Amino acid sequence: MSTTTDETRSGQLDIEMIREFLMRNPDFVREDAELFARVTENPSAEGVIDIGNAAREKLMGELRQYKAMNESIVETARANLAIQSQIHAAVLGLLEVDSLAGLDRKISSRLTGALGVDVCRVLIEGHAPLKSAESVLGASEGMVSSVMGERVEIVGPVDAERAHEIYGQQGARMRSQAIVRLDFHGHDGLFALAARDPQLFQFGQGTELLNFLARVTERLIVQWMHPR
């Protein structure tokens, strides 16, 4: 009788230890493939916690999370591909022009439309290469350093105090911008895009394609510039 009682107490103690261990290590069953298969193959009895069902629910939750993550990655890749296609199409359009005046018109029309922005400006310190222009404009000496400081690029909200200086009369309506510092054979300059959509350009966005477009524009302009 005593032996039976001792065995019963020992069995209860072992069960409590197992329960305590599983509570401290909830992933133990899931990570043990053989044990997990054994637990899930039998339906639970009345009044018994269904460990298999709980594990399945957890796995389904994780699966849903991975699926959502995967969908997000796919959507981001598609968006990046679309942007890349837009930039490439814009560059091909710019390469079609045969004069600085033609480039100015192309920037103010086709480029802004292709990129989905409201304003595009190319500003050149101390040099106004065209007598009449919409996008390729001159700027006062020191303007680039005043706007950029030591930065090579700016992406994010529009600086209201600088908006008119960069974007003219449309500056007051612009909410987000992307700016790249340029060098026109010793003349500092800017390539600036702005939009009324405050979410179009945000801090932390990749700028490789923007820089590519800006450098192409820079080189096209340089070939038609005549120093004064």
C-alpha cells in the first residue's frame, strides 16, 4: 500500500515537473517534430487541454505573419520595379533632346509627368543658361550651400522658408521633396523634385535612382553650357 502511494505521488510529481517545464518552454513541443506529430495525431479527451490544437493555432498564426511579410516584400519589389521603369523611361526621354531649350521643356513636361511630381527644378549658381526657362534656372551664389549645408541629398518634407526660392510660386503648395547636389563644371547646382503629396518623398527612402537621374541631367546640361 505504501509502495503504491509512493508511486502515485512520484507520478504526480513527474507530471507537475513536466507541466512546469512545458510552461517555461512553450516551443518545446513545436520544435520536436516527432513529439509534435505524436501529440497532434490524437484528439483530446473531454476536460483535457488540446496541446495539438494550440500548437496548430500558433503555427497558423506564424504562417499568416510570414504570408503578410512575403506579400509586403513582393509589393515593395513591384513598386521599386515600377519606379525603376519610370526613371529609365524619363532618362530615355531626356536623351532625345538636341538643345538646352528642348531639355528645359522636356523636364517641365514629360519628366514631371513620368515621375508623378508637381515641380522639377535644376538650379545653377551664378549662371542662367537660358534667357527664358521653366525648369533650368540660375540661382544666386551661395544658395546651394545655404539649402544643403554639407549634405549631398535631401529627402523629406519641404522647408517652407526655402520653398519659394527653389520652386517659385508653386513652392507654397509643395509638401515633400527630393534634392540632389550637382556640379556644373565648377558651378554648384541642385536637382530638385517636389510634390503636393506629403508621402511621396520620405526620409529613409532609397535615392540611387534619383541620383542616377540627377547625374544624367547634369551631364546633358553641361554639354550645352557656355561660361560667362
